[in-house]
Amino acid sequence: MHYRTAHSKHEPNQADPLERGQFGEGGHVFVVCASSLDAPDSFQVYTKGNRADVVLIVSGLNSGNLHATWSSEWRGFAPEWREWLRANAFHVFYNGDAPMSIESAADPCAGKVRHCNG
């Protein structure tokens, strides 16, 4: 079985080459950072301006054994909001561009592409 390795189309930020990009909603802006430059196995999401305020850590990117760890402050948010944040974090990690809006996250079929292998 082949797992997708963690590579981004995004050019590294000159100030912080591990930063993959940012996204936001309401009053929060979130920053996505890779664990390393080459084949990172995890990424973390923190609030802009406070790297100590880690929101989410996703590990197991290279093995395919994904595990999400939410900080205690953010763990209590609604499951829909946490799914929106997780989806946007993955989008920014892999693409480094503008993520989907919170409205499209409410519709699980929005923007999906179906493939047929036969």
C-alpha cells in the first residue's frame, strides 16, 4: 500500500521555512507549520502571534497512521468547528493557499470530486 507523503506545493515562508500557510474565521487566524522541511511526519496549528497557543497537532502523515491531538482549550469546541479547522489545516499544509470557507465545510459534498477506476 502506498501512502501519500507530506509534500506541499507551497513555497516556504522566508521568515519561517516550516510555515505552510494561514487561514482564519471570525477573530482567529491560524498558522500551519510542518515538523521539518523534508518529509515531515506531523504538523501543528497555532494561533497567529502566539506559537505557544497550539490548537491541534496531527501526526503520522508519512505512515498513514494519522492521529489528531487537540489542546485542552480547543478540545471543547463543537465537533463541526473542529472538523472545519482540521480540514482547513490539511488543505493549507498540502496546498499552502486559501482554504475552503466555513460554509462549504458545512456541506460535506461541496467541492468533492469522484473518480472511477474502471
